[in-house]
Amino acid sequence: MLDSPVIPAMPLAPVQQAGPGQRQMSQEAMQRAAKKAGEEFEALFIAEMLGPVFEGLSSEGMFGGGSGEKIYRSLMVQEYGKAIARAGGVGIAEAVQSEMLKMQEMQS
């Protein structure tokens, strides 16, 4: 199993009631934060799904194996997850983003 870092929840900027221009910027900031959080969640999910694929691979020979390889393999899988999520992923990011925005709208 991969030792995945915990991605802290990003606080979304509260909607301020000062004026329409300021509120619009706050909405845009919320959308950017929700998009980023959705993409990070999807990257983590994909990395967790890819982990077992690479766990079964054995590397023998002069330069293979050891604890260093396990560390770098987990980093490689995390980067694969990020790359797949940036390239469009599997659709989880959009679902997370829309749910986060719905929750923000209910709070305001």
C-alpha cells in the first residue's frame, strides 16, 4: 500500500457582502479553489488505484530493489496520478468541484 500524503482541506474564501465586484471576485476565488481541490483529490484517488499495479513488479539485478526503490516508486505513482488528473482524469474532479460549490452556495 502506498504511503500517501494527506492533502489538507483548502479553506474556501468566504463571500463578503461589500459589493458586487468584490462578491464576483470571491466567487471566482471559490471556483478556483474548488477546482484545485477536486483535481488534487482525483490525483490522490488515481495514485491509490495505480499503487497495486506497481507493487507486484519485481526489480532484480545490480541496481534494483531496496527501500529507496519503494520510496521512489511511490513518488512516481503519485506523479502519475497528478499527470492523469491534469490531463482530464476520470471525472472525479468535476464531481468534487460541483459538490464543493453547492455546499458553499448553501452556506451563503
